[in-house]
Amino acid sequence: MAPPLSVFKDEAKLDINYIPRRLPHREKEHRLLMEFFNFLLQSPGKMSQRVIVTGEVGTGKTALAQRFGADITSETAKKGVNFRYVHVNCREYRGKFFLIMQHALATFRPTFPKRGYSAEELLKTLMQVLDEENAYIILTLDEADALIEREGSETVYKLTRLQEIRTGEPQRMSLIFIMRDLKAIEKLDASSRSTMQQNVIRLEKYQKSQLIDILTERVSMAFAPSTVAEDVVSLIAELGVTENGNARFAIELLWRAGKYADAENLGSVTPECVRKAVSSIIPTLRKSDLASLGLHEKLFLLGAARFFKENQNAYASLSEVEQIYAVVCEEFGEQPHSHTQLWKYVQFFSALGILKTEVTATSTRGRATRISLPSISAYELEKELSATLEKRRK
């Protein structure tokens, strides 16, 4: 018996550590970084640079810095410049300057002793090594908030004013600070703040259309052809928007949905796979929440759950759900409520985060509202509601 076919062709392309060749909607910021550090290509040693990259979780700060790091390394190599890009996550090293310097120095001297030196001595040694090898470095301090919180102004001052104690020597070290916001800088003294805030690149939250572009590229790299439909990508993008435009969350959700598809040997990623994936990350609904709903709220929600369970569509029109709701009402011996009342139910469930509504343009009527069940398994919701309603009927 042949093994089931996977929806994936290369799931490593969805790994958090994978950095694609192109970063959709971060091209402008990438060009700006290349411009800030262009001196490394034209006149290395003549100057150094300090840049802050800031933005919320999932806005691509780390990916941008690492893509830039790989590209500037490639460009300097073409020019014959001895250059290293070193990326350190400060939180991984508990914000300790000593451990961060140890990591940076190990890039050049892997066997350098790990004991017997202070952070300041390691920094001094690093600069000596750079001089000896006629080398240059960009040290990127990811989650620099952790370093600032632990070490304060003195360490930042030493790093940013390093060149002042090397008067007449080539400027060999530049810095990139990555942080979620600039509040951490307010804890520094005025002189440290002034040296850090010269160049700030702010990454805005991704919008839905931008997340769709990002996810579409990852789908083409990671999945077999025709295994992920456009409306599935759209559904995941919507969920990413609800998590503050978090591209990292959206990509992980895409991967999890693929895993659910493979586990059930479906051959494609369905909207239900997405719902199962997101409910495994963010439990959205408790049984007590369902128990507190009114009878027709339960009947309407059961109709929506059945629609999405029985269809591979990620979206439904209100009239489609309304038709199944009418069937459910007949099943339980109830008279259906009016269209106006059902619209109020949709608004109510949208406010609770159970359903989501989106206004779209149509060719015939201009604009229409479509409904999705983004974050709850339609199968589980239908099962719970049916059980609850059966108990009431008995």
C-alpha cells in the first residue's frame, strides 16, 4: 500500500528560522538598511553606523535584519572586504553584556577562553582581532530591550561611543538594535539616547492584503501545487490581522493547518484544517459560553457550523447560513426568526470573535457581507451545540 501523499513539498520553508530571498512589503526598509551601510562597500573604516529597527511582534524585524545581513555579506565579499555580520538575541543571553560579547568574539576566535575575562576585556579583544585581521563587523542586538533593562546606560554608552576611544583608528564596528518599541530607550541617560536614536526604521503592522502576499509566496515554496486554495490563504491572513498583523503567527498557522491536512490524509488544506489549527493555539470558546446562549442564537450558530462542516468554503453569505438555520429550526420545531434578527445574531457572534464578517464587492449588487468561522472547528462546534440542544429538547 502506497504511503499517503503529503500536502507539503518543503515544509522547512515555513520554519521560523527560514529567511526567504525576498521579503514582501519590506523592500523599502531593506533598501534603507543597504543605504545606511553603503560605506562598507565604498569606504570601509571611514565611518560606523548605528540603526534601530523597531516594530511589534511578527512585523518582520528579525527577518529583515538577517536578510540584510546575508545581502551585505555577499556584497562586501564581491568588493574584497573582510566583513562579518553577527546576529545575537539578547534575551537568549539573559541580557548579559558579557555573554553577548563572548558570542561575538567566538565568531572570530571560536577557541577563545570562556573564563577569566570581563565583558569590557572581551570587547577590547574583539576590536584587537578586527584590527589584526583588517575586518569589519555589524553586530545586531536582537531584543535589545533585554540588554538595556539589565545593563542600563553604561553598557550602551560603551558600545555606541566605542570609536571615540580609538581616535585615528579605522572604524570597524557598527550596530543594529532591534526592539519592539522605543520605550526602553527612555530608561537611558541623555548621552546614550542621543547616540542610539540617529537612525530609526519603524516597521508597521501588516495589513490583510500584505499577509496574503506573504502567505501566497510561502505556499508556492512549501506546498505541493493546488493543495492550498486562495480562500484558505485569505482566512489565515484574517486571523493574522486579529493577532496585530503578526506574519509569524500566520505562517505558523499555515504550517499547522498543513499538518492537520496530512494527519487526516485530505490531500489539501481545508478551512476546517485552519480552524482546528487556530483552536489548538488559541482556545476561543468554552462549553459554558455555549450554554449561556439563547435558543435561537444556538440554532443559528448550529446552522453556521453545519454549513462550514459540510462545505469546503472558507466563507458563506448570510442567505446560505439562513437556509440551513431554517432547516435546523424545522428539526427542533421552532419558527425561524426574521432576516433582521439573524443579522443581529451575526453582529453578536462577530463581537464575541466566534464569527467574522467582511464586506466585499460584487458584480451584481455592489457590496455584500460574507461570514467566516475563523477560529473554531466547525465539527467540534456542531457536536457541542447539537448535544446542548438535544439535552434541552429531552
